[in-house]
Amino acid sequence: MGQAGWKGVFQSAFDYKTEKYVIAKNKKVGLLYRLLQLTILLYLVVVLLSPKSRAWPTPTPRSLGSISGMSWTMSSHPSMQRPQPLPGSPGKEGPQEGRRRFLNPSVVPQGDNVFFVITNLIVTSNQRQSTCAEREGIPDGMCSQDKNCHAGEPVIAGNGVKTGRCLRVGNSTRGTCEIFAWCPVEMQSRPKKPLLRDAEDFTIFIKNYIRFPKFNFSKANVLETKNKDFLKSCRFGPDNHYCPIFRLGSVVQWAGSSFQDIALEGGVIGIHIEWNCDLDKAASECHPRYSFNRLDNKHAKSVSSGYNFRFARYYRDSAGVEFRNLMKAYGIRIDVIVNGKAGKFSIIPTIINVGSGVALMGADTRRVSQPWHQGHLGQGAFFCDLVLIYIIKKREFYRDKKYEEVRAREYAAQEAEAEDEAMEQRQTEEEQPEGERQEEQPAAPPQSRGWKGNGAMCGKLPPSARTGILKNAKVNMQQLQTLQTVGT
């Protein structure tokens, strides 16, 4: 960059920009401008003022659940052996064969707002701590000789710790490692039919509380009544949202599944409770809304489909030796998901939203040439300026009218020219006879000769200003000479 370039950059640092209002008589751009104004106003009224002028605090939900019902099943499988107390040994139990069992819906703790209903069960009974063969099908437990079973190593994805022996059946060349574990090991068989097929008539009691501490407002999903038999006779339905008693089969059906299918291998059901309350209205207008859906992938048929987990019951026999019954439970996990929001008019969010809308509109109260153009919407004007000076055909004409450069030298030259004309006119008047000047006084003053500079027309100075101009003519000429000297 040369010396002239650096000089221009230095001089531009002291430039001052001021606004210039140009009224463009263009109907298309004017229509676009009004449409943008209307859009911003609608956004301000509909979006900002309506929902966001309320306070939306975080709620504190709480849910309690329980299952009630009874069913019975018949089975001759050894896994259904039922431990019974031994005679003369209170608190100690031993195995006893049984075919008919009455079962209640065991609710196994799963966490907050979650409970589990057992619909199918595989029991490995009378397990004791001893040595036995590892179950077939586990790669790390397979062997062909003793050296394949390193003593003290746990079987990966197996049931115990290797003892160092390889157990083979008959003359087979392959076998399984002997392990120290709870023996016999668990049977790996998938259920063929649901054990509790009548569990769909079980009932679920879900009591839900919602509280908004900021507004000191709370409500429950139970009808406020003094009738003690209300919960014994009511059932939840589309027209009865204040009865917290749900039929298990209906919940599964509302979630889009078949109870017999989900009872075989289990599944996960979500019960969604939504509270949307307008606290500017009465509390009786705040109602819970329920929705049900299947949370696990019911269409995926794989080794991990369904829902199950294991747990054990521990006992001691008459000799004080501990044993257990290992149970693999299939069933329905129910997740109660509560969401809520409560709104109430608040002046602070309203002021913030109105201020945001005004800032978006970019209101400018400075007046322009016409009184009906007293307002200026910044966002709409910005977009319309882009269209006016960059897109339409006459963009160069409007650009020249909008952006104008004014220099001090041009102003001084124009002022000096006006002073010269004023001096010439005065000399002409002095040379004329006094009678002619008196005759010309009533006549109208001659029209001013204007000059065109940067798109603006400036006329000759009025006679009332001639005296002041003549007094300052000498000073202005000196300033003009000084500016010309600096410019060169």
C-alpha cells in the first residue's frame, strides 16, 4: 500500500456518518415494508404476549403405586417346589412338592415411580454351594481335557469358578469344566406360555401428586370425596380421570399391545400423566391427562427381547445348611412419568416480552419530513433497504440518493460562489441611477440561479442575508485559500 493509500485510510478514520431520510415513491417496496411491519406486530402479539407473559415454574411430582389381585397355577415341574416350614423348626423351611399354587402379583422394587408385575416365572430350586458341571453352551466353560480348566478362574458369562477338572459324559471328547457354584446351575429354557395368564384382571393403584411451590398450589389425581367405598368400586376410564384404579389388561391394551404376548416374556409400559394448569382460572379447571405407550421395542424378536431379571430366596435346612431358590422373573415393568406446568400472569415476563418486541421492531421516534412518517421500524426498513439499493432495477439511482458524500471544500466553494454573486449584484445596484432603483423596487425579485451539487438544488441567498455575507466575505475567502493550500 502506497503513501496515498495510507493517507486515505488515515483520513477515513475521522469521517462522520449521519442519517439521511429518503422517501422512495415505490409502491412495491412500500407494500413489502407494510407487510413486514404487520408480520412483526402479529409475532409480538401472538407469540410474545400470549404464552410467555406467564411464569412457568418447575413442578414437584410424586407417585405411589400398588398392585392387587390373586391367581393360581398348576405345575408338575420340579422348579415349582414350594418351601414349607419343617415341623418343630419355626422360621426354617424345606422343600415340599406341590402342584397347585396361589400366586399374588409380586411387586418387586425397581426405583422411584417404577414398579414391576410378575407374569411368568422360571424357578431353579434347592440350590446349594457345591461342585457341579458348568452349563453347556458357554464357550469359556467348554473343555476336552483338564488342562483347559484352570483352577481358580471364573467362567466368563458362566455360573461359578473352575476347579481344574473337565467333566465328560461317556466317551464324548468334549465336556464342560467343573465349577464351584450354587448347584444345580440355572436352567436355560425360555417360557412357552405365561404362568399367570389371568393377571390381566389385576388392578393397579397409582396415586399421583403434583405441586408448584412458587404458586403454593398442589393437586392429586384422586377425586376429593368423603365416600369411603369410592376406590373399591371405581375404575379408570376416558370419562373418569379422577379414579386412580387401573385394570392391568386395559393399560396394556391402551399401550397398543396384547396382554398374552407381553405376559410371556415381559415388556415395559409407560403411563404418562400430564398436568397443564392455568392458575388464573379456578383450581377445578386443572385436570390430569393420561397417555399410555410401549417403551421397549415390541417388534424386535431377539435373545434380549422382553423384560426379565433374577432374584433369589434364601433358606436354611434342619442342619443349618443354607440353600436358595433362584427365580428368573418375566413381567411388566410400569414406568409412571409425570410432567406438568402451571402458568399465571406476571408483570415481569410481560415487560420483558414487550421490550423484546419493541427491540425487534426497532422503533425510532425521530420525525422525518412528513408527519405520518414519525415512526421507523428498523427490521422492516433494513430488509426493504436491501431490496431498494441492491435488487430492483433502479438500485443505482436510489443508492446515489441514499448515500451522499459532503466535503468541507465543496461547502466552502459553494459559499464563496454565493458571496461573489452577492457582491456583483450589489455593484450593479450601486451603478444604477437612484430613480431606476426606486422603480425596480416594487418588481418581484429575480428567480435565483441554482446549481446542482450531489443531487441537491441550492438557490441564491435571500436579500436579508446579503449584509452578513458581505461582512464575512473576506474571512471566507481566506478560509477557502487555506483549504485549497491543504488540498494541494
